[in-house]
Amino acid sequence: MASAAGSSNVMLAIHEKKTTPTDLYRPLRLYIASAYSEREAAAADDDLSAVRDLRAAVEQPSLPDPSSLEQRRDALLAYARALALVEPRFPISPDRAHVHSLTFTWHDAFKGNKKCALASIHLEKAAVLFNLGAVYSQIALAADRSTDVGIRTACGAFQSAAGAFAWLRESGVAAKVVAAGATTVDVTPECAGMLEKLMLAQAQECFFEKVIAGGKPPALCSKVARQVGIFYEEAYAALSAPPLSQHFDKTWVSHVQLKAAQFYADACYRYSLDLHEKEEIAEEIARLKIGMSALADAKKAAKGVAAQLLDSVNKLESNMKTNLERAMKENDRVYLMRVPAAGSLGALPAASLVKPTSLAEVLDASKERLFSSLVPDGSMKALSKYTEMVDNIIRTQAEKLQQASEITRVRLKEMDLPDSILSLEGSITLPVDLKEDVEAVQISGGPAGLESELQQLRDLRRVNQELLVQTEELLQKEANEDAQFRTQFGSRWTRPQSSTLTKNIQDRLNLFAANLKKAADSDSLIERGVKESYPLMSILDKRPIESALPSISRPIMSLDGNEDAIVGALKQSLRQLEFLGAQRAGLEDMLKEMKRKDDILPKLMAGVGSHDDLFKKEIAKYDSICAEIADNIVAQEQLLLQIQAQNEQFATVFNLEDYKAARERCYKQIAAAVAKYREIKKNINEGLNFYVTLQEAIGKIKQQCSDFIMTRNIQCREMIEDVQRKLAGFNFSSSSHSSMQRNASVPPDQSSPSPPPHAQAPYAAPPGVDSRPGYSQPEPRPAYSQPYPPSYGAPPQQPPYGAPPPGQYQQPPHQLAPGHDYSQPAYPGWRGPYYNAHQPATTIGLNE
């Protein structure tokens, strides 16, 4: 303990604890290699060396000059931050001695012959914090308090010293040292608390010196002095109780006791000066007597205190005695007031101007990079717990924000806002789904475009009718030629008649003709539907469609002319509501951004205080945003009530009920027009698809008829040549032989039956040779071959031109392939009010 008297008052400083050298490098490296890996140990080599160097710097004794003391302070702070990073990563304690051969030894600062040696990181931290407070007290003692700068330096350093001792006590480090085993008294919570009060007393004493030097009023000086005395009294009370009562030197205790009495007496003295100015002589006398009595008692017990302190006390006592004598004389001669008893007086007022300086910032190790790659499981679990807490806050607040926005949306929809305001201003809008339906109708051409599609139906129907007529004419021409030759040659004309071979085709063509007639009837129904529904659908041709909607009009007659004020107030409230909505979006973004930047792992690894305390402090960051969210929701609810009242007034003035009814009727009309348009559009599309499919089917039949006629013409020429040869008397066998050779190169008529026993050889197909002509060859099944496409639920048809399976009967020559579907229903699958074929199409085979 050191003392100094840079002014009239003597103050104390604390000596540092002494330690013995300790090697941190080897034990910590061995632990990393065993708990993690040798690679991690090698990677941490620089950090281990840095910790070893910091410990070595702390082991060196400090020098008394101010610059050396500041360097010493910085070294202790650096080592304290390093220990904060070592603690959570390395289990250094008696009950968790995983780091072997590591023991810290420290001597008592007040009784150097006592020491403590423990394998405890808490002892090391407590000793460093104690020495930090001691160095701060030495810096304060070294300051020249006769100057303003010096007194400010001393006051600040004493408060920092109090902060170090407070940290030692409040952080639980001192208690953990006591719990770890036998330790020295200087690092117990009781001693740390006493030293904290002592440093605060001396810091407050610096303020007292300043107010006295500044000539401040006696009442203020009394308050400052009384607080100095209170701090000293608290320190003396701690020194007088176990375990400190038998640990400190008597002169040290006497110093604190005398200081407490001195400043209590000084407070009485300054207070009496103020009473004298107010001519309250009786209380002045009582206060002076009380102060002098306290000084007398303290002087009796004061042994071995500094001479400067005794001189200061004696000087104060002399001044008080002089003032007491003067006051008593004045009271006896002039005032004649009764002096109150000491017990009847109230406590002297006090004014505390100092407090322990928090060392949380200078001891914060979260920005240090030592051992950053080593993260124990406990820290990761703690981080996970904190992350879950933050996620819960974010989730809860986000739900509140979303709920508030949904409430706004529903309430505004119930009040028909802002649509009614927009309607008044001419900015009318359709509901989104209805607007999308109208836009789709307008893109597809709208009701005005239906006429062009009806014309397409007419054109396609005409083309199909022309194809059908052309096909029938081809067959009729061939039949006429066959009949002519049959008349000419009589019984010698032995090939089958055309009517027997084309019966199925004629049936198909007749069915096509019937379907075309039904389709024409359906087209008429569609055209009539378009004509009848056009007045309903014409609303869809309005561009923009909003021009068809009714609008709110101002009242024809106004009683007070306040319509504009009503509308303006409602619009202003809606703008405020919009601002609250934007504010909510910003608050939600702020929450997410705060969470993104919220990384407390370095602070967790710094090991300062408990995790719960750290979590509580860090979670508090979100309190301000949560409070803003709550305020926003409350403000919105109040604003919605205001808007509701304003909207009721607006609805009354502008007769909104009639407007809403007219608007709903218009909505229903547009929806009905869209539905009718879609119905007619669907009918037209089915008609177009029908005609396209039928055109392909008729085209196929026409091509088959052309092939059939070509084959019949070849046969006709051959039969004419054969008949002519017979008439000329050619040898039957030679002519038959040459005829067979010629027929080998000419495809026989696929439609003719198998040759009878007396049939001529040219019409018989060689065994094993397919005698079908080209038009009856198997073809891939086309999409239009079914009279009802699968999409309309029609029964499936057999492939029209497919070859029969093996083992089945092959069709004879000169006949069209059976099973081919030459028919086509009216509008495939039509089941609507326009196209409804009452007689289903049937497939007519060759032999039917």
C-alpha cells in the first residue's frame, strides 16, 4: 500500500500481487493435440506463443513512473482478454484438470508471506483483475491533483480502479476462486467490495477538492463531502468485519476510519456555514458539535496515520471550534435559540458524483483472434440456443406484422376502400380475376372477331361438300363405263359389277353427306346464338373495359358543401395507413438484417460472464424493433377505427349503396358475357376441328377411289384384249400363258372375289402373293379415322387399313378393304346445345 499527499488530503494506492513464472505454452499445446489434433496444435502455435509472451509481461514488476504504469495497464488488459479466450477452450480447474502440469501461484498483496497455488483459470483471472485495479490506483496517485488535468486524471483512474474491483466481485470470478480451494484474502468478494468503496471514496474526494478550489457554495461542498464520508464509512465497515478484520495493518484501518470521520465533520462544517448565512444559529451549533465529536473519537483511535492527514484533521477541527464559539456567543447575545439535540436532526444530504467505470469494453475479447479455430461443443450448443431464441423473436414478430397487414386488407375490403375513392376520381378497376378473363377474351379477338371465325366455318363446309361431290362423280363415271362394256360384250364381260364393289364406299359417302347436313344445322345454331348474344357480349369489346363500369358521382345538391373535406380527410387517413404498412415492411427487413449480422460466437468464446447474462444482453438488441412493431400495430388499429367513421360519412354523402349495387350488376354482366363468349368460342372451335378432320377423311376416300378406278381401268383393258383374242380365234392356252405373264406385272383387282373353277387365269393371283392393289395396302392409322375422337368419349374403331392378323381370311381382288371407316360424324363429341348428333355413326363393312 502506498500513499501520497499531492494536496492537503492524503490518498492510498494498492500494490500489485506478485506471481511466479508459469509456462502456458507446453500444457496448452499438449491439450490441443490430444483433444483436437496435432494439425490444430501446429496451427495454434502462434497463438500459444502470444499467450506465453503476455503472461511473461505480467510476471515482470512494474515501475512507478506514469508511462510505465500505463504500459503495465495495457499489458494486464491484453492478458485479461487472452484469458477470456483461453477459459472456454481449455478446462483449467481442480475438478477438470484436463490441462496437465499447469498451476498458477500468486502472493497476497497485503501479506506477501501468504500465497495461493491452484490449477484454476479463475485464480489467474482474479489476480489479473486485482492487479489491474492496483495499477489504476497507482496511476491516480501519481497524478498531480494541484492542476485541473491532474485532478481529472486522478478522479478517472480511481473510478477505473473501482470498476476493476467491482468486476472482480460482480462477475463471480472472486467467488469461483473461493469455491476452487484455499485462496488469499485479497481476491475474496469481501476484499474486492471494500477496495471498490475505497477507490470511490478517493474519486469523490477529488471532486471535493475541485469544488473547494472552485469556491462553490457551502451547501454543495457539504453534499460532496458527506458522500466522501459515506464511501469511507462503507470501506471501514468492511475492514471491521471478517475476513478482513484481522488481515490489514492497523495503520491502514486507522487511516480509513479517520478519513470517514474527517469528511463527516467537514460536511457538518460546510453545512453550518450555510446555516449561518440563513441565521439558523441553533442548528449551526448542533452540527458543529456533532462534527467535532466525531473527529475527537476518530483521533483517539488513529494510530500511525500520516502526519499530513493529522494536520488536515487538526486544521478542520480548529476552524470548527472557532465557528462554534462565534455561534454560541451570537446565540447567547442575540438569538437566544434553543440548541436541538443531535438525535432530532435529520441526516446530512449527500451528492454522489462518481461510480465504478465499467471495464466491459476494454475487457471485451470478442474482437480478438486468438484460438479462433478452436470451438468447443459447449459453445456451439450455447450458440444454437441463442440462435433459437432469436429465431423465435423473428418468427413471432413476423407473424404479428403479417397479421396486421391481413387485418388491414380485410377491413379495407369490407369498407370497399380504396376502390370507392378511385371510382370517384375516375380510376375504376375490375377485380383481378375478372379483368384477366376480359383481357383473355380481347386478346383472342373478342365478340367482334367471331364473324371471321363463322366465315371460316362456312368456307370449310363448302370445301367438304365440293370434295364429296368430286368423289361421288369419280365413282359414278367408273360405274357408267363398266355398264357400257357389259352391254357391249354381254356374257363375255365377266368381271364384277362396280356397284357390288363400291357399295361400302357409297354408304360412307352417304353418311358423310348426312353428317355435313347436320353440321350445317349446327352452324346455323351457332350463328343464331352469336346474333342473339351479341348485345350481351358487346360489352367485352369496350377498351378499356373499365369504361363500361359505373362511377360515383357527386351529389346534385349539397347542403353544407363539405364533400371535398370529407374526401380529403379519408384520403389522408388512407395515406397514413399506407405509411404504416410500409413501415411494417421496413421493420421486418430490419429484423432480418439484424439477425443476419448477429454473430455472438466471438463473445461466447470470450467467456465473460454467464451465457444467460450474455443472451439477455444480446437479445435486448431486438427490444427496440419489437417495441416499434407494437406501436405500429396499435397506431394502425386506431387509424382503422378513424377510417371506418370517415368512410361511413363518405358513404352517406355520396350514396355509395346505389353505386355498389350498379357496380355489382355490371360485374355480373361482364362475367355472363365472358361465359357466353367462351361457350360460343368453344362451339366454333369444335366445328372448325370437325371440318378439318372430315376434310382429311374425305380426301383419303377420294384417293382410294382414284386408285380403285385406276386398277379397274387396267383390268378393263386386259379383258378387252382377251375378248378380242378369243373372237379372233387365238389359241386359248398360248394366250392364257401370255396373259398370265402380263398379269404377273399388273396388280390384280383387290376387290374381286376368289376365282371360280371356270374363271379366266389372268384374274387369279399367284399363291402366296398379296393381290391387293396399292389403295388397299395397310397404312398407319390416322387421327381422323375415328368418327368420334377419344377426347369426346366415342367408341374406339378398328384400324381402317390394317392388314388382317395371320391366319385370317384375305380379301379377294377387286374389293375395297373392309373395316375401313369412311364415315365421319357431324361435330365429333358434340354434346352442347348446337351440335348434337341423334344418330351415332356406324362402321359399315364390305360384306354387310
